[in-house]
Amino acid sequence: MNYSIIYNNLVAKRKLNKPNGYTEKHHIIPKSMGGLNSKENIVCFTAKEHFIAHRLLYKIYRNKEMAFALNLMCSVKNKSQNRHKINSKQYQTIRADYIDTISGKNHPNYGTKLSEAAKKKISINTKKGMIGKEISSGFKGHKHSDDFKQKLSLRNKGISRTDEDKLKIKINQPALKGVILKLNGMTMEFISSKDAAEALGFKSGSNIRRWCRENHIITRGLNKGMEFSYGC
């Protein structure tokens, strides 16, 4: 099957006739492969067509950039988007293909050996509870009495928290970093770098940053966490 012809026909169809209703913008030549933000390189698809276009691009090029973009469409949700829904079999296939492209020699940490000094530094910072920063707290070094601990335990016993309350607690935890990911001008937010890494198939936020550097993807630091600009 010639996936290039199918892809080109889909693009030509929507260049002549823009779909009605909800649409998503798509770079005909992906930005990660040198495509521009010009009018000539952008076409509007329905949500289903956009998904099909990215699946075709992966079948054409079979590279990690297209695997990353397709996986992102299936893993990341945003309130402003009405993404095409896929079944479990499709998701399993896409995730498996994506994992294959970042495994072994393709993994950002492949062949990396940490020095003893680096290992010690990571160990110390991890014990602080937050990589690179020490948590400041008015209770640091303070030991509560057994009587106080018992009163606190009895007070919290049986408390039922809503999902909204749990989310607020998670957001306000000082050890968490929010992550903002920008994709084709649309913004997706994660509560923590851990959540972002899980959605994108990485073990940690630092792996995402390294992958971005190696693939010439713009990364910037924010006060509330990390920001990734990725075009596909």
C-alpha cells in the first residue's frame, strides 16, 4: 500500500474543501522535519482526519519524531480539543510502535554512565525531597510530641475528601512541578513532570528534556515547571 499517495490525496482534498464544524490545524510537512508555519504548509482536518494523517506519516517515515507525535495525540487530552477516539487495539499498536522507537540505542539515556560524584549528588538531592531545591518549611527539624500526633490522627480519621480536594492537595505539594506542553499552538497542562513523563512514555521529566535537546525541540524553564514547544 502506498501511504504517501493516500496522505497526499487527503491533504489535497482538504486544501480545496475545508471541513465544517470542529477542525484541527496540521503541518503538511511536520515542523520536526523542517516544515514551516506558512499558510501553504498548513491544512485543516477533522479530528478523525488529523489522526489518520499522523498515522499515515508514521507509516511513511517510521521515525521517532512521527511516533512521538502520534503517541502524543493518543495520550494527551486538552479541554480545547475534541480528539478522535480510538479503540484499545489501536492504542496498544501505537504505544508499542512508540516504545520501540525510543528503546535500546534510540533511548536518550542509552550508554550513559553516571560518575560516582553524580550518583552521590542525585542521592543527596532526592533525600531533600525535591531535585535541586530544598523544601523550606516552618516545621523543618521540629519533632511533634506523641500526644500531638495522636490528636492529629483522631482529627483526620474518617475525613472523606472529594476528588477536587485531592487535586488541590496534589497541586499545592511543594515537591511537584507543573508542566506545560505546547503542540501546534495548543497548550496541554500536567500536574507534575511525572504525569507528563508517563503520558509521553518517558521515565522522568529529565528524560523528556534530553530527548527534546537531541531532536532540536525548543525547551524553556518556567517558574511553575517546564515548557516544551513541539511542532508536528
